[in-house]
Amino acid sequence: MKSIKQIAIYGKGGIGKSTTCSNISASLGLMGYKVLQIGCDPKADSTKNLVGGNRMPNILDYVKENSKNISIDKIVTKGFANTYCIEAGGPEPGIGCAGRGIISAIEIIEQLDLFKELDIEVVVYDVLGDVVCGGFAVPLRMGFAKDVYLVTSGEVMALYAANNIAKAINRFGQRSDVRLGGIICNQRNAYLEKDIVNILSNKLSSHIIGWIPRDNIVQECELAEKTVMEGSPESNQAKVYRELAKSILENDNYVIPTPLSDDEFDKMVKEPLIKR
């Protein structure tokens, strides 16, 4: 079987992770790669802009009703640039484990030999990163996604989540070949944003693989239920996503990160201010 590049993109909820993943997937699709994006958020909205805003049937709900009759065409939707899209799904708020959808998705993907059947070349896992436990850690724990990227901004809670995820990558990296491929800064124009994201990157022994500027074109395209790559392909923002996708494909700088303790993190976020 040919080698498949599997990447996991983690980040705090609301940081723009799904937007980033969808535009990376669309960029890769436009380059001619056969891409599968797997949404690993219980909200099941990771891929909606790839499929024109349609709510896809998620795997967890489908399995409940069709446990003995599962087929690829029932759980996979084809989106923009010939990307393939899957939503793992999850239970209603307050009921059950939110990571159960991811576990079910992985099990069914293996059962159907889906990567081979669809001739997939790149898999993009879009994973909620406020916590990295249970099902949310499955892509790392089971060795599916060995290349991990962190999406953050210069905001403290986004940075804190990124450092926490780095702790999980460090733990899995000690006993497997899971590695951190770099940090993606989805800029929010926070105070001293570039300074502090660069500091975190250095502390983690990693590098910044992409800076995504804040641009209203992203929201305009999402209101039209499209990725930027589809809705505004000639824009500067589309160029940024193309370059990011290319950088991820060509990246060879992978590390076991060196995360900070909570005390070290608190000192780090004040470092840019002290230097001034």
C-alpha cells in the first residue's frame, strides 16, 4: 500500500482550526491530491464549508441506526476540489463521551479499508484541543496521525491550550513516532501577538510553519458557505492557505516538543512585556 500522509491539527475551540483545516484540504485538492478530511468535533461542522454548508450525516449517528449495513457512500461526502469529507460526530451535550465519535470513525475507517478504497493520499484530522484525553487523543494514541500541528493565536487561552496539547504530543512521542510539525498562528491581532507566539514556538523547540492574517474575506466566504479557496481563490488569503498547505507537505522539521509547566507558562506570557 502506498504511503499516506496523515496530519492532525489541534487547537482550542473557536481558534479557527476548522477553517484552517478546510482551506488546507481544499488547497491540497486543487493541487491534485486525493484528500480526506475527518472532523473530530461533536458539533460535526468541520467540513461544512467544503460541502456547501450542508449538514453531513455523522458516523456516530449513522452507526446507531445502521450498525450492520455500513458503506462508504453513506458516511463519506465529496466536497469542493474533489475532497472527501467525514464527520465523526458525538453525543448530545451532557450525554456520554465526546470522543466516542472519533473512536467509532477510526474503527469504521479500518473496517471499510477506506483509505485504500478511495485511494487517499493525504488525511487531515481536525481535532478539538481544549482537552487531549480519551477519544480526542485517538489519532495520536493509535499512531494514525504522526504529524501534528498546533493552531493558536497570541491570546493567552489559545497559547495555554497549545502548550497543553504539546504535553500530550511529548508523552506519545516518547513511545511512538508522533511528532510536532509546527505551529500555525491564526492571527487575532492580539497585543504583541507575533512576539509571544514566536516565544512559545522556541520554548517548545518547534517552529512557526504559517502565519494566517486576520481578514474579513474568511467570514465573507463562510457566510456564503464556502472555503476561501472556492469563494475567493485570487485573494491574498487564498495565497496564504496555498503556501501553508505546501509548507506542510514539504515539512521535514518534526520534534518531540518540550512543553512548559504551568508556572513556566505564566512567566512566558509576560516575557514580551518584560523585554519592553
